[in-house]
Amino acid sequence: MASTTLTLKHTAASTSSLAFAALPGCPDKCGNVSIPYPFGTVDGCFREPPFRVYCEDDHAVYLQEHKKLKVLRFELAQGEVLIQKRIATSCGVILTCNAVGIPWVVHDVGLADDYPYLTISTKNQFTAVGCGIAAIIVGQGENQPDYTVGCRSFCDDVDSNIVEDNSTQCNGNTGCCQASIPGNLRAFQPSFLKMSGVNYSGVPCVYAFVVEQKWFKFKTSYAKSMELYSQYRNKGTGVPLVLDLVVGNKTCDEAKRNALSYACKATNSSSIDRPSRPGYLCNCSQGHEGNPYLHGGCQGENALQKFPCPLFLQLETYKFTPPLFNSLGQHRLMDRHQ
């Protein structure tokens, strides 16, 4: 009876961990972030160069070297990567000068061409915080011309005490405005425009950022304080930004013609086209779960009970040279970061 109980517990753990499985012999975690294949931190552990990520000495994962674009979570089933992005700000003298109608640019961009399989999701929203300014972003999309979107932010309701100090309204009159962004956005450049005939006292900074819609909760104190700056602009801080993921730049039908490069390796998996852009995703078939990008990565309940062996022990499926291990059997990269 004790043996049966142990087997059931092992199976449950295997089920939950399969979705975040890495290639056999590869690091599958950095700090508190699981790193599922097709991503990886070591040569031979990621699908191709754009899927390489970096485990830095602060035990965090980044899309770029030198601690740029911190990864908060990989969500393969949703085809998303959640990253942390510092907000764009402008503070000080430019807010009190007479440069009405002259935009000033904040040097803060989106992703750039290093990540052909990642775009900025429509689950995010462009947000500006400040008084008497228009905020604009000029964006570059996937296979589409540049576009411009923006909004205007006033503090009329704040100064006239129409709203409470702890209000979360972001309606354009409370020191906050928002605008939707189009799909397949790859990069963006924020800028600000001082509004003519509008002057507010006690406004140290203005802010512009693209942020996950359901996460951001505005407070009226943000418009006339440095609170937003100290929380989300300083080094190591930022707001969450959702990225959409694809593998390859072909449709499912096109990708299936080349079995070697086709990304959906699990037997019980299928591919799904991404609407409005080239590329596809892999999902486990109904009744199965795990990582569809790995051989044997999608398993159903019966399969897990019959073969409780963790996926990372099934080394015979792959033909590659595993990274080196230390004398304790620990992967040297992971050992260094512990």
C-alpha cells in the first residue's frame, strides 16, 4: 500500500513538471523560473539561436546578455512569455519649458530584430501618466507599416477633487490615459508632447509604458509624485509585458512537410497557426499534457501511470552530447548558480 501511494505522488509531480521540461541533461531552471524547451541557456539546449536565454549571477533569466529584458515566466500552453520592462519617463526642466507642440523622445524601445519569434501581445495596453501631456508611441509591426497611437492626460478631476486620492480611474482626466495597441507589434518608441495652454503645479515627471492590461492599477498619487518612478523605473524594476510566441515562420501545413525541422515532436501533439502572422505553436492533444516540443513530452494519465519515469531520464530519445556534470551529479551551470 505504501508503494502504491509513493507511485501516485511521483506521477502527479511528473505531470506538473512535464510542461516545463528541458532537453535531457540541460538546465531546466534558473532561480525561481523554469526554462522549458525550445528555450535553453546552454549550447545544445535550445531549438535555435533566437530561443537562447541567459541565466545571470542574480539567479534570474534574461532574453539578452548583461541583464536586459528579464523573464518572469514562460507559458508554453498559452504561447506567451512574460517579461519585465522598465517604464519610460521624462522628469525635470522639460516639463516647465515653453516647448509647446514640440515632441521629445524617450530612448526606450521594444524588442528589435533579435527575437523574430516574439511580438508584443494585445493583452498589453499603452498607458501614460502625467498632467497636461500627450503621450505617443511609434511602433514597428510584423510585416506591416509603422503606426502611431497615443492618448492625452490631464489632471482636471484631480485638481478639482472630483475623484478620491486613491481612485484607480484612468480616463484621461485623472492624470492617466490609455490606448489599445495593434497585434504583432515588435518595437515601439515613446515620446511626449506638452499641451498648449495647460499648466499644472507639482508635476515632477511624466511616464509612458506598455503593460499587461490586467496587472496595472492606477493611483492618482502617481500623477504628482515620484512614486511610479521609484517603483518601476529604477534598475532591477519594471512592469510586466506579455509577448506572443511562435516557432518558425511557416504555417502548420508548410512546417509539417519537413519532419526534421517541424517543432511539434511529441506523438500526442498538434500544431496551431498564429492568426495574422507567420509561424505556429505546438499543443498537446486533448487528454494529454506536458511539453509538445519534446519527444515523449505529451503524456496522458494512463501513460504517466504506466511509465512514471521522469522525462529527463529518457536520454536514449536524443542524440547529442550532454553538458558536463560535477562529481555530485549536478549540472555545473546550475551548481554555480545555487
